[in-house]
Amino acid sequence: MHSNDEYSSDDLRNILDEIPENIRVMDEGVDPEIQIEFLQIISEIQKEKPVPVDIVKSATLLRNENEDLEVRKRLLVRLATFPGIEWYKTLETYLSESSTEIRPYALYALQLSRMLLLSDLSDNDETYVTTGLGGKSNKFRIYCVIIPEGDKPFSDKQAKIITREFNFYAAQKDIEVENFRFLYEYASFAILLPFDIPLNDFMHPAIEECNHYGNFICDGFFATNVKIPTHKEILDVIQEKIKPNNNLLQT
């Protein structure tokens, strides 16, 4: 997400006012493509005639590595959509044993099962949210990238200013900053952002404060909660969206 101020502060506040107070952010990140695939399978299953699911036979079938992957995916969906502790335990056990190929699907199935189980046990209607990067303490994890304003990488002194000021502003808004990383072309870090705080309300003041020490950070930045992008993907975004004439990318 490139910060280009598409929405006014009032627009953002109106959106935030519509978010339920009892929202819960799931800690584990899930690939959005897997989420979409699961929703498609759920939609297909809902159109089919209900079929009883034997939990013992299901667990045995899941462990059969020779069974077709698509069959096991559909079985994971069926198990995940039964709100019961025995189904959750079955998925939890399978996740600890699952192979690399199906593990991301097993992880999301366990998340779905957990959400249903918690909702079933709770007296309050709660909304659960999953993202590609997950979260912590009911906050969204967002991966952020900032780039130098000039044609040189961030200096050691500038790196210290960035670390200090971003941590300072984060503390004012109950935001946690994770894993500062300074590369030649950019600096990256992750933040844990409360869902009621617009990202721009944190990023812009922090960048502005840093720039009081020499105007060395570009106003534009890149942020995503879908996945941690590769180095090449970040360079492509910088080149195409934020700073097309960035000489750092041409040396």
C-alpha cells in the first residue's frame, strides 16, 4: 500500500466507526490465496448434499500422503467448519504432523476451527480477522518500507534517528515496532498496529520528525499486511510508485 492520501481523515474515521468493538485479530498469518481457496471450497460444499464426517476415518485419510491433495483440502475444510473441541483437537494434532505441502492449509483450517469454537463458547458475538502477516495482542502486523530522499543510503546516524523517532511515536500510540532492517536502497520494519489507529497517523508524523534532522526520508512509503515482499518486489514498488527517478536503484 503506497501512502498517497486517497482517503481524508474524516473518511478514515467513518470507516473505523463501523468496525465492531469486539473484533479479534488472529495471531497467525495466512496466505490470502489460501483464504480465498478455502472460501471457494466452503461455497462448493454448501451447495452439496450434507455428508456425515467420521472423525477417526477423517484423521486417517488426512495422514495418507498418497491421497490426492485436493481431497485432503476439502476434508480440512469440512473438519474446520464443525464447531466442536474434538474437531479442533484433530486438526491441532494433524498440524503438528503435516507435511510442508499441506501445512499452510492445515494451519488455516485450525484457525477457522478455533474461531468457530471460541464463538460457540463466548456469550458475546465476536468478529475474527485473519491477515497475511497475522498480529499480536489484537493488533495487525504491517510490514513497512521507507526510502532515502536523496541519492545516498541512510547513514548510521540517520539509522539511529529513524529507530529512535519511530519507537518514540509508536509508544505514544500503543504501537509496537519490530525488526528494523537497513539496506542500501531502503529501510524496513514491521509494526503491530491497533485497528482503530490509521497507519498514516503514525507514519507521517514519524517521518516528519525524522526529517527535522535533515530532510533525508522520502514522504512516500510502502506498507502491506498481505505478506513480507521480496527484495525485488520492494525495489519494483519504489521504482514504479514511490520514486521513479531514484538513482539508488540505478547504481
